Amino acid sequence: MITSPMDPERARWIGTGIPPRLRGITLSDVEEMGAQPDALAKARFYVDGYRAQQSKNWRGLPVNPNIYGLGLLFAGQPGTGKTTLAAAILSELRRRYGTTVYYSRVSDHIDRERRLIRADQSVAAEELSRIQYAVERVQWADVVLLDDAGHEHSTGSKFAEDVLEQLLRQRYDEGRPTLITTNLSGDDWAARYSKALRSFMDQCTRRSIFVGESLRKADR
Ligand SMILES: Nc1ncnc2c1ncn2[C@@H]1O[C@H](COP(=O)(O)OP(=O)(O)OP(=O)(O)O)[C@@H](O)[C@H]1O
Ligand SMILES: [Mg+2]
């Protein structure tokens, strides 16, 4: 069978989960778009300091335990550029340090976890391994972007909230930074998840608040 070679640029980004429109976007691209200077500066600072943040000594222990595994939380109104900037950070980390990165909407991750639990004979083996791959990437990628927390479907059992909390705690314990975007304010976050998780977010991420009007043309 003859298979056509995959476009190398496409091959480079496949398996990162990053949506095509955001693949390979750089911080300079975002700057040219006219990003919020504060948030952009924080993003640059984060990427520049990533190596030092994650460095370990000869015994394999973090050199800077207080920032080891630290991520970022981008909170703000819809359309203010959170996803775009966070995706640029992923691309930069990947390009500069060869970091394994992965992108997933929170809602997609929760749906996959639900499907794994309910998986029965009706789910084709191929589909199952695709789902498993994505779930493992979200858990084990060096840096993961969890997009749009708060938009996942919530049920009485609090399944989604529990999965997210467990994931964030597990990743932090393993020293793997998580970038997360949300429309929820701090108080909304405490109400939706828990006060404990809100307080944990301050430990495992640096928070940036995105202000201003939506940058989306359709919203103007
Ligand atoms: N710095 C920027 N300057 C101008 N336009 C931008 C900038 N950043 C993003 N945009 C554009 O604004 C729109 C919204 O950006 P983005 O999806 O990143 O926002 P968001 O904050 O993640 O929104 P939501 O909360 O709805 O997910 C996109 O069309 C994007 O291309
Ligand atoms: Mg977004």
C-alpha cells in the first residue's frame, strides 16, 4: 500500500491536541495582535523561567520547590484572548525546550473520562484507545492546557468537579505544570468547585485576570 507522506508541519503538531487555528502560534504573533501587555509580560516571564522553575539537582529533587510544577490560571470575560495566549505559551515551550505539551478543553476531557468508565462492547477498540491516549496525555504531558474550566457539564454526582480536582492535584504533586483558562471569577470558582480547590489554585498556578471588551469580531 502506498501512503502519502504527511505534511511535516502537520506531523509536528499532531498528537498535541492543539486546535489547528492555534498551532505554532508564538508570543510575538500574539504581541502583534495587540495583547494585554500585563498578561503578555507574564507569559514571557513564565516561558523564560520555565527551565529554572523545573530544574532538579543531582539527587533528582527540585531546585526551587516553591515554584516547581507551578502553572498559570487565566481568568476573564469571553473573547479576551486567554486561549490564544495560553496556546502560544504551549508552542513556545515546545519549540524552545522540547517540552511535551497537550491541549484539551476541560469538557472534552471530562467526556472522555465518562466514556472510559462506561465503556462496554459498543465502543470500538480503536475509539477506546484514542480516548485513552488523550486522557493519558492530559495526565502525563509535561505541560497541559486545560481550556475553559466551568463549561463542562455538571451533574448531581459532581463527577466533573471531582475529576478536575483530582487531575490538578495529581499533576501538581508530580511537578507537572497546568495552564488553565476560565470565565469564572474567584467566587464563582469556589461556588462551582470548592473553596478548597480555589485555595489550591493559588498554590499551583499564578493567576492573571484578563480585562476589557471581547476581542472577537462577532461580539463587537
Ligand atoms: N491579543 C489579541 N489581539 C486581538 N485579537 C485577539 C488577541 N488575542 C486573541 N484575539 C482574537 O480574539 C478572539 C478571542 O480570543 P480567545 O479565543 O483567545 O479568547 P478567550 O479569552 O479564550 O475567550 P473564551 O473565554 O470565550 O474562551 C479570537 O478570534 C482571537 O483570534
Ligand atoms: Mg477560550
